[in-house]
Amino acid sequence: MRILITGAAGFLGSHLSDHLLADGHEVIGMDNFVTGSPDNIAHLAGSENFSFYKRDVSNYIFVPGKVDAILHFASPASPNPQSKSGFFNLPIQTMKAGALGTHNCLGLARVQNAKFLLASTSEIYGDPEVHPQVETYAGNVDPTGTRAVYDEAKRFAESLTMAYHRFHNVNTSIVRIFNTYGPRMDLEDGRAIPNLLKQALLGQPLTVYGDGQQTRSFCFVDDLVNGIVKLLYSEEHFPVNIGNPVEMSMLHFAETINKVTGNTAGIVFEDARSARDPQRRQPDITRAHDILNWEPKIDLEEGVRRTIPFFKEKLGLV
Amino acid sequence: MRILITGAAGFLGSHLSDHLLADGHEVIGMDNFVTGSPDNIAHLAGSENFSFYKRDVSNYIFVPGKVDAILHFASPASPNPQSKSGFFNLPIQTMKAGALGTHNCLGLARVQNAKFLLASTSEIYGDPEVHPQVETYAGNVDPTGTRAVYDEAKRFAESLTMAYHRFHNVNTSIVRIFNTYGPRMDLEDGRAIPNLLKQALLGQPLTVYGDGQQTRSFCFVDDLVNGIVKLLYSEEHFPVNIGNPVEMSMLHFAETINKVTGNTAGIVFEDARSARDPQRRQPDITRAHDILNWEPKIDLEEGVRRTIPFFKEKLGLV
């Protein structure tokens, strides 16, 4: 297939590009480098099956030639208020990527009779009152809240995707992506894994907030990409959660990271914050298992081990 | 003020135009007549303070001269699956009006330093699990459901409005409109009041589904418009419910309509349907009362009395 990936220079988009190229497909990458980085696709520069367009998908998406599939991964996604490329600091661009970007992709999919796959997110569940989250759960999102620029953009994108499927018969799929980590992730993402792994590699004590008993679930990027590709090849139109359902306490996360990195500086406990990492989210992956025969295979120790070289390089430790 | 009203030829937009012209403002109407009708604004043709542009606000909204306020009321809104201009049959246009239309309005408001008022809806609460609905309730909307084309478009519009307020300091307001009736409403709207009033005026027995004990709240259009205009003049940025909180059983509605119209054909009971009128929605109007000093003043009997002449004309009974 000849596959267009928006956000191809991002964390997930670049891994998807790698995977689909390895599967023998031709990949057309598109990115405006607002949140993605040329570094993430530099290794593909010599590949004859990879081409690239620097472009804002909210404005213009047309590419010459036949397109067989479009994967829409372009969007700011970091919830870190300090990140210049996070959605708090790019609220309107984030909403445009979800609305105009998705609309442009669906229009192209329609005229090209191409498959369309939307990267949605566990954020559409908001601050969930149901655990773990099943795909039929309607979520708990305040449309006027500051996070809504991301949450409602993705909810809108899902609705528009279903409308094109129902009304124009476009072959669409929707993946709801849960917390993911691995090489090429943004070190300033602001979430637990990059924060803790940075500290560990710098030989600092790991900061755990509160008593460390709050839980998180994280999926290694290779597992996630395997699930997305299975969904791409499927005929499933309703959303499918892809993520790692193994829930661990933050304390256990920190201990595991210290163990894998050999960091002996220990752990310090600080007062619980309210602004960041507020939600407990855990995917129910029954549908992914039943429909796609997918489940994550890489445990936290192995995932952290595979992530370390990238972090060391970014931190100038090699 | 010089006020741009999108959807000015619609049920609510045309009443708003009347009210604001009577208040001494200049009104610029805009409509593409997909759901609105030239009949609704025909009486304004001679007014020197009213001008009109036939235009799709999802495409282009610029008008010459200074604009002091923009009221975005353009959108399909009928939930009747049989209505050609309802949102079920215009899913993508509905989503465009909510996303692109709102974006165009906010962009114009920003460059003109104009007030922006968004017509949102009780539909953003979806199938509510909280009664009555307060503005802080996050709602119960499945983004992949068939109604989501309207619900998520309006949720997105609210989020984008708040983003422009927070990020670009645009002076914005959001009204969440509950069920409304009155002259110029769509007789094929598919909801209870037009259905029952049509039957009554034609001397037919009124159809009540189930045992008639299910409840509804309806607001007369003059009350609604008064509330919206008060919100327009306010500095309130968070959403405000405007609607009539008086809940009545469908049986009581039907009996009132028969009484006011003098219809002696009685009432027939039919099996409850599932597809239409599924939700019970009732506004909590505490915020409207406290912030705007607003409450509805016209009861059902009076409202129906004022609506009858329009229905008679449309039904060819005069």
C-alpha cells in the first residue's frame, strides 16, 4: 500500500513509519515540525519507499498519486503546561488539527477510496468515573475546561470519522491510544516515565509524589504500533482501545526504573501535586483482544531497557 | 451596536434579529437557507437597519465595515430523522457549522475586537444522568453515536470559544439553549409541540406515546430571546443554561393544547417509540437567574396561544 502518515515526524508517527516500511509499504510522511522533530525521521532519508512533505495538515493535505491509506497522527499531545509544543500552549492549533486536519484527511480518503485511521486518545474519557475504561463509556469531559482543547478536538474527530463512514461509506478505523513510552518520546513531555527516567540516568533520586500508591498504566511503543497496524488491516469501524492494562503504583514504577538503570540514589517523596497527572486511566482491551487478537507483550523492565539508549543520547551521556 | 447574526433566517435567529432591531441596533443577517427560510426575514426587507448576506458561514464570513458583536446561530438543529434539513441528514454540514463556522466567527470577532456569542445547546449534555442539568455537568455523549454529529460539533464549538477567550482575550459568551417553541418554528421539527399543535389545529386526536407520564420542558421563544440578549450584554464567559425549567407530563401538554385550541377530538395513546424524543432534559437556571436576573415569564397556555396564528397560516387554515 501507499500510506500517508500525518505527524510522521512525531513519536508515534515515526515508529509507525518504520513499521509500515518494514512491512513492505510505501510511506508518505507529513509534518509541520511544530511538535515532531526532523531527528525522528532522519534515518529514513535514504529509503526509496519513504517521501516527506513539510506541511500543516490543517491547511492542505493533497499529495500527487494514488493513496491507499491515511493515518492521521498530527496533533500536539503533551499535557505539560511548561511544554511549548504541548496542547496547553497551542490550544487553537490543537483544535484545528483535530477538526480541519481530520476533515482534510477524510476528504482525501473519500476521493481516493482510501482507508482512514484516526489516532484518538484515552483523553476522550476525560477524568473517568469508570475503571478500566471500555469503549462504550461516554467519558467525563468538561467542554469548557482547559484540557478540552485536546479532548474535544479528538472527540470531534471521532464523530466526523464516523459521519464519513456512515454517510460517505469511507472505510475508517479509530484507535484510542493510552499512555505510551519508548525511544523518540519527548523528554519534556511532563509525564511520569520521562521525568523518572531522566532523573535515574542522571544519578538523581527519583521524585515520587504523595505516598506513591497512585497507579498508572504505560504501554511500550512497539506494542502500541503492533496494535495500530493490526487495526489498520482490519474492517473494524468503532473505536478500539490500545494500551497496556497492567496497572502499577508510581512507587513500583520508580523502583523498577532505579533497578533497570542501576541508579542507587533512591527515591524522595514530595507533596502530591494537583495540576499534572491528575487522572487514573486504564484501558479495557477486551475488544482489541477479541477483534485484533492483540495484547501487549513487553513488560516495564524490558521496555525501560529498550528506551534507555535514546534517553542517554538526548541527555548527552554517550 | 452593529451585530452580525449567522443563521438569521432560522427560527431563533430571526426572532433575535427582531429583538435587536427593536433595541435600536443594526443587524447584519447571514444564512445559506439550508435550514432557515427567507419567509422568516421577509418582513425585515424594508428595514434600513437590516442587511442580509446569503452565505455558508463554514466557508466565508467577512463583511465590510465595523462589527461590534457576532452571534453564531447557524446550524442544522432538528433531530427529526425524516427532516431533510435535520442534522441526521446533514451530518457533515452540521459538524462544519460547529467547527469551521465557529472558527470563522471567532477569527472575525478577534480582528474586529467584537463580542462573540455562541448558540450552544442542551444536547451537549447528551442523555443526562443528572437532573436538572447544571452547567458544570460534563454530560453523557457517545462521540461515535449518530446524534454526536450535532452534540460534538457544539461541544467543540464551546471549547474553541473558551480557547479564543483564554488565549486571544476575545469577549465571549455561551448560551446552552433548551427546547424552545413559538412562531416560525419548523412544523416538521419532529418534536412534541409541533406534532401535537398540528393535530389539534386539524381537529385530529392528539397522539401521546406510552402512558403520557414522561416529562418535557419547553420555553417560549420570546423568553429565550430575552435571556440571550441579557447574556449578550453581560460579561459572563462560562456557559449559561437558558430554558424553561417547568416540567410537565406529555399528557398534561396534550390536554393543554386541546384546551387552548378548542380541539374536541381528544387524545389517543400509542406504543412508546424508542428512536425519537428519547431524553428527559430540564435546565437548572440558577446561573441565568443569579447572573442575568432572568427567568421565563410566559406559561404554556399563553405560549401556545401566541404560536397558533403562525401554525394556522402554515397549515393553510386562514
